[in-house]
Amino acid sequence: VQLQASGGGLAQSGGSLRLSCAGSGRTSTAYYMAWFRQAPGKEREFVAAVNWKDGYTYYTDSVKGRFTISRDKYKHTGYLQMNSLKPEDTAVYYCAASGGWVILSRRSDLDAYDYWGQGTQVTVSS
């Protein structure tokens, strides 16, 4: 599975951006597709995940109500709609996919994901 992230850029506080993650290869084997982010000097952190089969979604508390993760199985593409952006959302955003089933409690763990995109920069100005 190969992942290609796109859609990052510069936004003002309160603005919106939509990230895309295009998959190729054996994407039908993926169980979760997720977005992580890494701000300068900080560890990579979980943002959101979507169950590729049934579409159930999960979010870290700091983005609930502002971000929406979704997927289009037929286009093999995942999305992260980011609204009401804040300067603290500034980071490099990475999409990731698991190679198979992942226990629910591990869906936010970095090492639960086998495939990673190259990252896309999101910068939010105040």
C-alpha cells in the first residue's frame, strides 16, 4: 500500500483546509486509515481514524467538533476536513493505514499502522 497526502497549506485562525490521502496498491486490506500530526519539537500524535470497512470514526479530544475524517472506498482516498483551525493545529500531517485488523484500544497508536504517507504541512496563522 502506498499513500500520498496532499492539501496542506496556510490558513488563518478560524479557517478551513481539507487534506486528502490517496491510496494505491492493496488498499482493500486496510482496517483503519488515520491522520497523525507532528509539530516542531513535539512527538507525532494521533488526530483521527476511520474504520475503512464501516466508516466509524474516532478523534482526539482537541479536534472533536472541528475536524471530520472520512473515506471514499471506491476512490481509495481518505480525507480530513479541518474547520475552525487554531494556531496550535500547525504541524506536518501524516496519513497512515493499518495492514490489517487493529484492536479498538490501539487505533491511536503509531505502531498500529503499517503504511505512511509523506506528510503535508499545515500552518495556521493567528
